[in-house]
Amino acid sequence: MGKHIVVIGAGIAGLSAASYLARNGYQVTVLEKHSLSGGLCTSWKRGGYTVDYCIHWLMGSRKGTEFYSMWQELGAFTNADGSTVEIINFDQFTTIGLSTGDSLCLSSNLEQLRDELLQLAPEDEKEIKKFYRSLKRLGGTLSANPLVRTYAGLIQFATMMSHLKPMEEYAKRFKNPKMREILLWSVPPAWSLVALTLGLSQQPLKSAGYPIGGSLNLSKNIERKAAQLGVTFRFNSPVEKIVVSEGKAVGVQLFGGETITSDYVVSAADGYTTLYSMLGGQYIGSTYQEAYEQYLLFPSTVMVALGIKKELHQYVHSSTPYFEQPIVLADGTIHNSFNLNIYAFDPTLAPAGCTLVTVLFNTWEWESWETLANERPQEYEAEKKRIAEEVINRLEAVLGPLNSLIDMVDVSTPHSVIRYTGNYKGSFEGFAPTKASLSKRLPKTLEGLSQFAMIGQWTTPGGGLPTAAKDGRDIARFICKQDGKRFSGKD
């Protein structure tokens, strides 16, 4: 029997690490505080509907593109019945409603997108064409020629580096106020331009599609493959602390007192909890201290999910309608728009003839929701009901009368995220993609502590499922190298 490795957290990074470690001869136990795998890559059942929280597009969904072989190795695209996950690619990335009453479709066809932007802002022709060319370079290539792929990869990397500039700075290049509004709607001012362009650039290659079945189905596919490889999963098993002896991680202690010994510990759990709680703040180091004190975070969300007793195929799948009368949340944030997702394209999420619809509000005011839920639970439930009613009223301007068609209502908040995943401040992807965070690498190992590693969203600023899965693969390779073993990604 090989060395025993404990992996904390069954999100995508933890699942990936466990899968790759198992196929390289290690005995692996995954400890997850929740009853399900996936972390924030999740879904849940409500009234006959499957409410999907995470995936809108997934990089690596097309054969021959970066990350595809990794998803295949992990079993992400193989369903429980042995069928292949169907991938849906959209003709448009999203549609943005503007304060002027206009709207703009961000087409998945870059030439069409360029022409639409030129029609909107002819005075910005030079910058729009530069934007278009950079998207083409950032997209990479599908060529099977290794020399072509290498060259395209270098160009892609150089373009990505040039897109680290803050969106606020980049938007100033454009004269047209509508262009500036589009850019600053898409990404918060301090975030890097790449937060918009990376996903948009993959659309023409059809390499960032949506996997039918949604987020939890993808997570369960990876979990099932890992279990087949011999990984042991223990759910409802929250870790209280990482046991350290003579500068080495030698196991973990669960809440309740049970101790599980191991030869190595990999934490794919929330980074703040790992450093400040499980390790008692003893191994933080200056790099992580700076990150938690200075880096911006991805927001948390308030999400309203609706079951609609109607097929809504005629509507675009993703949009941000603008409303003159804002919605004010209990946390004090004011929203003139929200992210609207109409899942008519995924029949697995709703009963026949019905459609799942979700509305997302971003918020960084997580503490208000925690206080409301924990100290005034009746007000918390009333606020969730009020928000749902507000959303339904606004949606009627988009979808027509809805009251007689509402079949299910569910509302999640930052409190829900913290309760089920433990994510620091309810953030859904860790450190935000800013020039500061993307320009400095966070360590996977900690000074003064051996036989331990951290992976996942809180060690890889910018977030994303592919980077989380790659973190798992990379840490397995690292541990194999430490042990003098040849790493393999195959079964």
C-alpha cells in the first residue's frame, strides 16, 4: 500500500488532486464538510427543478484545446450511465442592457462582435479593431501542428500579459460613453481586462461551452472516477485542525475529536480557514499575509432561482437587462441590472415543458447577510421573499406576465455560500483577477511546514474551474517528484 494522503475539501481542486494521486499509487482519503462533492461547483434540487449555481461556460470543452485532455482524464465528461456529456455552444456570449435603453449583444463570432461595436461607436474604430485583434490572438489555435501551437501559445501568453491592465484604465481609451459603460459593466474597475477577454476569446473556437447536466453533474462525474480509482470519500467530516509534529503535517483532527493520520496533507479547502484556523496562524508567511490584507476578492452572490411553467427557447440564454428603478438589497447595495440566465437549453434542470431561470446579484457586503441570518432570522427570510418578488416584477418586463407560471422560488445569499462551503467572506472564486494578484504567484507549500500543500481558488488568483483542476494535477505531479516517482495522468 502506498503512502496515505489526506485531501481536505471535495471541490474541483480536491477531487482532481485525489484522482491523480490515486492513479499514481497513493492511498487517498478526501474529507468534506458538506454532504456532497463539488464545493461551489454545485446544484441542488427544489420542487422538481435542479438549481445550478456555477457553470456558465467551461474552458476545455472541445477536443484539441487546452484543458480538454485533463477533463477527459478526470472523467468530467462521462455521465453515470456511461454516456458522454453533451456540450452546448452559444451564438452569443451575453447581451448587455445599457442605461440609455440600448442593448448590445456580445456575439461569439468575433467579426460580428467587431462590426456591432463599430456600429455602436464609430469614433472608436482604432481601439475597437485593436480589441478585436487581441481577442483573436488570445483565443489560441486548434492546429494539430506542434510548431503552430507553440507559436500561438507564446502569442496568447503575451496577449494575456498585456490584458492585465485595470479595466478602468483600459476603458479610458474609448471616447464613446456607451463603450465605456459596456466595459465597466462587464468587469469591476480595478479588475484586469483579461477577466472579460479570456472567456470571450474562446467562444469562436467553441472551446468554452456549457456541459448539459450542470455543475453538480460535472462534479459527481469526477468524484465517481476518483472512487473507481480507489479514493475514499468521507462526507460530513469537517476538519478542525491539521496535526503538526516536528514541522511536519502528520494528519488531521475532525470536529468531534477524531484524528486521522497520514503521510501528507493537501488542503483544497478555503484558504483563510486553512491558514488561520486549521494551522492556527503559525505558517502564514508574508506573501499570504499581504494577499489577505490587500488583494481584492471576487464577490459573493444573491441568487434568485425560479421554476417557470413554460418553455422559453425564444429568449437569449444570458443577459443583463437594465432597469431605471433599482433594486436595493438588505446589505445596502443598489442594482440597476442583474445577471439573467435562462436554462431553456438544458432540459435536465426542469420538468418537461418548464424552464429554470436564475438571477444573480453580486455583492461584497457578506457581513450584513451573516448578521441578518444569524441574529434576525425572521427578517432574513422576509428579505429573501421580498427580493424574489422584486425580481419577478422586473422579469415581467422581459418575459411577460409570470405570476400564474411560477412553479418554484428559491433564494440563496452570501450566508448560504458561507454555510455550505465555508468560503472566506462568501467569495465565489477567491482573489480577484487584478494586476497585483495576477503578477505574483502564491505558494503551494508553506515555509517551516513539510508534508503539506495548499491548492485551489485561494492559491491561484483569478479563479476558475480549469485552474482548480490543474492545481490538483500539478500537486500530484509535485508529490510524485518528491517521492522519486514518475507521474502519470492515465489510469
